[in-house]
Amino acid sequence: MLSARLPLILEGSAPVTTAVVYRPHGDTDLSALDGATVQIVQGFKPDVDALVARGYDVRTEAEGRFDLAVVLLPRSKAEAHALIADAASRADRVIVDGQKTDGIDSILKELKKRAVVGHVVSKAHGKAVGITGGGFADWTDPGPLHLIEGFTTRLGVFSVDRIDRASEALVAALPAKLPAKIADLGAGWGYLSRAILDREGVKELHVVEAEAAALACARDNLDDPRVTFHWEDATRFTPPRPLDAVIMNPPFHTSRAANPALGQAFIEAASRMLAPHGELWLVANRQLPYEATLAACFGTYAEIGATGGFKLLHAAKPLRKAAKTT
């Protein structure tokens, strides 16, 4: 609800000529900044596409100095720290905005120890906090991280400091030999992709990831000429030619609440990408209702295993005119 708080916290302040806004969603209301030159920092491709369509200058990293910086808190506290540090280095006036569920109260306590906290607006289960000055050198983004042996990750990516258990379970369930042309949808930083490349038979792998920071990690982690990287919304991705297989651990959150429709959209997208002989392997949390979508999109499907709260699924014979179930 930034749209409800931003005009209130800007009320009575000096006019804003230039502003940078960190991590807004594609539909975030930024009308309070109308008249200013606004730069957006966002790396999630669906949001990037929506913001560009609205006419905004969108970049994956901020560039330049600004009158005002606005940080919309992400879920990761370490990433929030890094964004605030970057914002404070680029603007004398910074607004930090977030819901209680984003940890805004905890961040406010930290900001009071580091900067001059001015106006605070509480509305719609969240807060917008204005700050000036402060020292944030120890919050600066450290860049590539080496918290997992053999892999590079970065702040803000899913499973930044550990191998995801669901992906690990899927790797264990994959056959020793795989088809030639494969896509890893929602590939993250590349753990599953590397395991695919280690299998016999793979000649071409499309690594599809919507988050720019995660794709940058995948580029670091997958030094293989068989790989093509795609910064794309997996549900809209079209491969250059029909694929023999799709392998995926689809996300099921768009916020803190589970959103099964997202994984269902991944399944529907996979069926459209596959050749008639194509196959799908995926892993999902046990409670996610994917079976109806698999039945609508594929001629056959089966559960091939279960472990640690996850189910492992295989589908074949994609239906060319699969009915949408979402």
C-alpha cells in the first residue's frame, strides 16, 4: 500500500525533481511522484515489463544521484539493508516503506540507531519512514556470495545460503539419461541446471529465470556451451523450437501467501513448449493442487516419488490444446 503512504509522507516537503524507487511491483501506484523524473530499480521480469509498459525507466541497478530515494522493503532483511545503503548513497532524502509482514518495525528500530528519522506514516498495516544522513557502510551489498560450496549466489535470490531441499529431491529422482533439448523453468541460481547438464544425453539446455540477480548467479555457476540463458517470465517463454523435456521446481509464492496458480501456470507453459513426445519432471510441496492441471495439459502423469513433504511428478504426451485450469 505504498500509494496510500507516499503522498502523506511527502506532504509539505520540498518538490521532488528526480527520484529513484527500489523494487516496486508492476502495478505500484507512483502517482505521488508525477512531475519528477523517476528511475526504477527492479530485476523481476514480469514487474520490469509492466513498469516499462507504463513508461518508466527501469534498471536492475540504480545509476546517478537523486533528490529522493524510495525503498520498498523486500522479504530478505539482508537485501533490504543493501537497498537502503545504496539509496542513502544516492539521495539525501530516503523513504523506506513496508508492511508489518515485511519487517518494517524491525527496520525502523535499526534506522533510529543509524540515521535521523523524520516523519513516520502508519497506514494500511504498514509504515513509511523518512530518513536523512546516517552510516550504512556495513549494509552495502557484498556482491557475489560463496556460502554454498561450488556455487555463487547473491542477496535477494531464493535459497541464498543452502541448496533447496525440493530441488535436491528432484535431482535424486531424475533418470541417468535425459533427452537432448531441455528447459529448466524458474532455474534460480542454477543448482538444478547443473545436475541436468551432468546427465547423459543432454545437448541443449535453456535456463529460464525471471529474477535478474538469480540469472546472474546462474551465468557464474554454469560454464557450459550447451546452455542458453533467458531473462524471461517462464510462463511466457517460447523456446526457439519444441523441446524434448522440461524440468522444474516451480515457485509457488508471489508474496508471503502461497499461490498455487503460479505453479499451475508453469505446468501449462511447459506443455506448450514441448514436442509431442516431450516429458515433464517437476517437484512440488505435497499440499499443492497440481494434479488437475497435469491432467488437463498432458495425456499421462504420475507421482514417481515422495520425500520430506515433497511430491515428485512426471508427465508425458502434452496436449496441444490444453485447457487452462487457473
